[in-house]
Amino acid sequence: MAQTQAGFDASATALNHLTNDASNHPAEPQTHLHRPANSESAHSWLSRILPPSTVDSLENRFHMGNYVIDRQTGEKSFEAMSIYVRLGMHLLYYGSEQERALQWKRTVDLLKDQSEKMGREYDTPASKAHIEPFINSFELQDSLVEMKEPDPTKYATFNDFFAREIKESARPIAEPENDLVASSPADCRLTAYQTTDLATKYWIKGHGFSIASLLGDEELAFRFDGGSIVIARLAPQDYHRWHSPVSGTVEAIKDIPGSYYTVNPQAINESGTLDVFCENKRSVMLLKRSSTGSPIAVIAVGAMLVGSIKYNEGVDQPGTNVRRGQCLGAFYYGGSTVIVLFPRGEMTVDEDLARNSTTEDCETLMKVGWRVGIKE
């Protein structure tokens, strides 16, 4: 127990170092928070802060990143995990009793404190100096022309830039004349399953996951029994707003308080842990689909270092009509996820996405508006 405590304390100190370093705004993000975990510099940095046994445990237990498939080319590529995600996962699973570690109040409090700390930091005027290094680090220059405000110097804070909004013309929806098509809710790494049973077989391995827990509503969950699920993961470098996957009318919004665990695939795929989707802070929007009258649930899930989840003005009011592809809201700093639930028979997942999510056991790179399936 003493060794576990020492390892936890050292990992917590390392995470605090990273978030403190992030306040050095002119520094490249890939020298602190987003340093690739598989780099020699990451190993050297960890070795200076963590005990050797903790470094060994951290680097041996988890892979260095995740594979994704480009939908347009079909090519599979490797994305290195950022060092802050690696530390977050280590904090969740440190020690021999994973379930106890994941629920450990110190872990919950630490991740909450660090997430709120980054939110405050990136809301300050001084954080504006972080914008240019972030653009350069993730090679976002060519994407700026797609934004409603393409000039990075016009943003008042880093969080303003992080939650930048895209021009609708830059993300046209697939088959706009066909209202039976469902679209990707985000620029993301996406998995999609015809049933939630398939999702728990191939992707969501943590115990405790259920649609009722995710929605925070047992009665509402019955309406999605046997239905399809789309999981859209946003990496920090992605355009960080989410959009409506269908046209419909807002029936209800429910905000559910929770934790700030990482939503990296390796946390989702880890057997024997609690499910982070049902533990994290999230907001559930229930839509009545215009074309069919069926309920569609759009769940915005916060994650490690995500400061807040904010709807666009007016869209969170019951009775509001939204269009497929319309922007619904924004996440402020950090990675995050959008989950879309469809009732049984409401959507057939596109074959390539279903194959990538099951046979390949891999996420697919997607953009807002791209087709994910259709009601047949």
C-alpha cells in the first residue's frame, strides 16, 4: 500500500508539473502537455520526476498510442498518446485493485482540480500567447481558413481559440436532400455499432456501462433498447465543437455532474475498470427526429482537462428546431467525446464504419457532416 501511495503521489506531482508548464504560453504544447508519450524526451522527463518502479509500470502497462483509419484513403496510421493522457491513465489504474483506484477520491479530486485549473488558465488574457505555438505544434495553419474567424490574433483567450467555430460551408452535410441520413457530430475519431451489445463486445470494456447509466434515466433508456450507438472522440487538436447528427426538435436537456477521467481508447477498452462514459461529467440532449418522430440522444461527454461544456445560445431550449449539421455547442480545452444513440431500427450503420469498429477494432477519422448511416 505504501508503494502504491508513493506512486500515486509521484504521478500527481508529475501531472501538476505539466499543467504548470502549460502556463508558459510561448512554449510549444508538444514540449509539455502534448509531448508524445513514446518519445525519448518523455521518458527522460518522467524519469526525473517519478520513481523507477512507477516509470516502469506506466510505460509497460499501456501502449504508446492508438491506430486510426482514414475513411477517405483506407490507410491506417498511428497516433502517439500525449504524456498528460498517459499520466491520467496511470492515475486511474495505479495499484493492484483497479476498481478501487478508479474510484479513489484523491484521483477524482485531483483530476477535477487540474481540469478546472487549466480552464481558468486558458480563460486569462495572457493565455492568448499560447495560440500561435498550439497552431504550429499541430500544423493547423491550413485549417484556419475554414473558421468563422480565421485570424488567430483576433481571439481574446486560448479557450476562445480552442472553441473556434467553423463556417457551415466548410462542413457540408452528406446527402442534404435525404433526411433519413445521419451525420458525424464532430471532426473526430469515430466508432459506430449497430447495437450497444456490439459496442460493449468490441469497444466499451469497463464494467458498469449501461444506457440507463449513461443517460441518467432508466425510463428513457428503454426507448433505446437494442438501438445503435455512435462514439465520436475529439482529440485536443481537433475542431472542438459538436453538431447535430439529424434534424429535429429539442425535447429536453439534462446535465449530469461527474468526474474528469481520460476518454482515450485505452481507458475505454480496459477490462475490469469502471466505465468512464458513465462516470464523467456530461450533458444529454434529447431530440425528436423530424423525419421519423423517433427520439435521438446526443450526449456531450467531458474528459480530462476539459474545463466546460457549453451549448450555443438558444439551442438548449426545449422546442428549438435544429438542422442536421447545425453547430450545437463547444468543449473548452482538452479531449472529449460525443455519443449519439438511436432506437432499434432507426439507423443502419455504414458498412465501412461497422467493419472498422469491429473487424479492425479501430477508430475512423471523420469530419462533421460525413454520413455515418441511414434509416432503411
